[in-house]
Amino acid sequence: MNQRGLVPLLAWVALFFVLSVPVPAWSDQAVAPQAVLPAQTVAVDDVVLGYRMLGSGKPLLCITGYGCTMDTWDPELLTALARHHRLILFDNRGMGTSTASGQAYTMDRLADDAAGLLAALGIPRADVLGWSMGAMAALELGLRHPEAVDRVVAYGAAADPAVVTEAVDGLRRMSGEAFVAQLFPRAWAVAHPDAVTRLPKPAIAPNPDTMRRQRDAIAGWAGFGDRLAGLDKEVLLVVGREDTITPPAQSLALAEKISGAWLVRFSDAGHWLMYQMPGDLARVVEAFLDRQDALTH
């Protein structure tokens, strides 16, 4: 992805997240819960990561996706999860409040950053929720640092990096109108005409160089191969049936590789389903993370 091609994509990501009116959620909250707390920072490896913690209970590390900061998590989703979990939100290296370094971006490095953050915060083990690129990083985290991970929720994940790279490159070629039109399934968008205006409003816009490096990390990632067969973790895979970025077939392929994995597919939902159905998504995640007995398919 060259710099010229990246600029239009950044502009429409900014339209999606930054230029929306400052009404951040689907609930009655006036302010996103993560925005109330000032970001803190901690040194991790060769960078400084910005993070926030909210809620109480068992730790839940939240890893966001391509081109996003921790401000882009849906506020209603966070409010629901924070009732019973201590959420650890953070900006991936080079995004938002986190610094970058000269090292190449890789999926392994993103997973190592997450493990390093937990260690720096004195959290020996946590559940993990990852979205999109963050979902792949969450699974890599479970593979590379199993001692730091309990259960994994992979929302909008992919088994084939080429699928995600193609989708990202397709987004950058879109016109502004086309980009906005693909955010939500058409029928749902028609029924919710104010959806785009209710999106979260991050304080810091995406960094163009970091977006390029994140894209290159996805493109250069070899995928999971057969390694997921050795993932000794309980995993919930979540995807929208209308997801065009990480299509449902990708989550199904992952479910077939992970022993005992759960797969939940939301009807009439796309890649940004957390903005469509935050309450439903929270209930599914809670049911998976908080159960005490074994579940059956």
C-alpha cells in the first residue's frame, strides 16, 4: 500500500470514527466509559503503550483492530462487560496514545506487546477479547504466551491473511460514499438511518504510517497453519453473517481447527456488529467467560 493509496482510506476511517457527531453509543450514556478516564502509559519492550482500566472482576484484555484506537470500542459493550470484569484497554503500538519504534510490525510482535502489557501491569493471567486484526493477535497471544491467557473471544477473526489484506486494500480504493455504505448490512442500515452518527469519537485520529505498517503485518503474516490444533484454550468465535471483511467462512475454518471452539454467527450483522448489537454481543461474551460448568455444542 503506497502513501497515495493510504490517504483516501485514512480520510474515510476518520469519517467513520472521528467526524461522527459526539454522541458515542447506543445507550443513554453521554460519555463513553473509557473516555472518562485519562490514558496511562507503561513501557513495553521498545515502545510505550497507552492504556486504561475500568470495571472490576477478572481481567479482560481488549485488543482492537486495524486502524483503531481503544476509543473505538462500543461504549455500551464496555459498560456491560465492566460490570463483572476489569477491562484492560490499550492502543496498539503507533496508534493513539502509544508510541512506535523502528522495528517491523508483525502479528507476533502485536501479540508479544499484549503479553508485555499484562506483565508490566502485574496481571499474571487474563481472558482476552480481540476484534478483527486484534482477534488474530489474541489467538497468537494464546499460542505464544499460554501462561498469560485463560479464555479467548475472537470477534471478526480470519484464518487466511490474504482475505483480510484484500479487504483492506479494497476499502482504500472505495469512494467515500461506498465506504460508508458498506459499514452495515443494507437492510439494517435502512432501519437505523442514524447509525453512523452514533459511532464513538476517538480523541486521536489514526496514524497513516502505523496503518501502513499494520497492513504490512497482516500481509506478511503466515497464518495459523496447523498450530491451532495445539491451542489448549477455550475459544469463542464471533462473526456477523454479513461480514465482508472477515467473512463467516473464516471463523468456520478456525472453529474446525480449534478443539472445542464455540462459533456464534449474528444474523443481519457485519464486521462492525458491536455497534449494531452491543447488548447482544455483551451477553454472548459474558455467558462464555463467566460460566462455571462445561458447555456443550
